[in-house]
Amino acid sequence: MKLLLTNDDGIHAEGIKSLSKTLSSCHDIYIVAPEREMSATGHAITLHKPLRAEELEIEGSKRAWAVNGTPSDCVKLAIETILEKKPDLVISGTNKGSNMGNDIFYSGTVSAALEGYFMGLPAIAISLAVIDEKPDYSYTSSFLKGFLQSCDSILQDKQLLLNINIPCLPADSIKGVKITALGRRSYLNTIEKRVDPRGRTYYWVAGQAYDEGEERDSDIVAVTEGYISVTPLSVNLTDHDARQELQKYDF
């Protein structure tokens, strides 16, 4: 397959380099990714400044470009302008850190995959639930290589949007794969108030994640228990029950 790789950690991140090197043995790899880290940018696109794409070399890739924009910009540029032909699949990652539950609404990793999905392509976001500061991405990359081989027919026949999270564990400690639903994740102390050396107040967005009352089939429970979570996503956010209820009112 012809694969488009992108991420939100930046084109020089180890996660995307590992994917490129590993997947290139079976697929044609093209990379269009941000020139620097763009984590937690959500689905932002750039409207008020020009975008530039600088071509460079990444091991395993046929061609690679660094873009001074968001992850969603990268996918849009790649498919509409940079690549001569559309890819067969968009892969975003491997992200340094998990993207589970409510995190996906902030995630540049998931948003890049979502942009590919919006443009009519199957797409995968993949993340490693990092504990170590310098994680080893080799297992994550080899898992995805095998996953693509196993799911080749469905990925080519059906437009899927998948969110994969892998526990940061030794390969022999991972218990298997679970097909999961999105969990619910909240954060404590999300805004930290500080004072700079000049005595001026500023604020730092921080916070500690906590997971409460999770269903057994959630991505958060699966990863916590040592399983790889594969969550099929849908983009239709309509609350159909509320819609039916509102139709009863005379506005």
C-alpha cells in the first residue's frame, strides 16, 4: 500500500521515524508532518499565514516533507497538493503518550487521522502510553506492521477510522488486543497559577489525568490492564435521543 505518515510530535520524532523504517519493508512510505511539535492542537488548520513544505530525507520513506503548520494542515496539503496520487491509508503517530477517552478531542494525532478520514481515506491514529522519557518504539511499529497485514482487506474495502493505544510494557508483558470503546478521562488542577521573576502572574495549563467509573470495554481499562486497545471511531456527534425530545417542543 501507499501510506501517508504524519504526527503531532514533529517530523524528527522517534515515533514516526520508527514507523517509516519498519513499514517500508512492505509499503511505500510518504511523510508529511509538522516541522516541530504540535501536540494538543486538536483539528486546527492554518488560515492567516502561508504554509511552506521543506523536503528532507527520512529513513524508509520514498519522500518526506516538513510543514510549518498543524497535523491537519499536513494531511490536507499532502492529499490535495503535495502527493501526485492519493495514499491508500493515512497513519498518524506513533504519538509519545496515550490518546484515550476525551483526549481525542484535543489530540493533534487523532485529528490528523480524522482529516484523512474526512477526505475519504481509511486512517489510523497510533499512540504509545509512555512512562519512560525515551521510549522504545520498536514493538509499536512491528505491531502495526502485523496489524496492517491482518486487516489489509478490510482497510481497502471499508473506510475505517481507528484509534490504537499500546501499553508501554515489554513485548512479552502485553496480554493481547481488545476492540474497545472510548472511555472518559478528566483532569485535576488543569490551570496552574504562577508568578514570573518580574512579579507578573501567568498561567500554565497542566493537570493530572484521572479515570473514574470506566466501563470494562473502554480503551482506558484495556491499556491499564496491559492490553492494546483498538477503538473504531465515528464522526457523527448527533445526540439522536435529545433530537427526538426537542422535536416535541413548539419553538
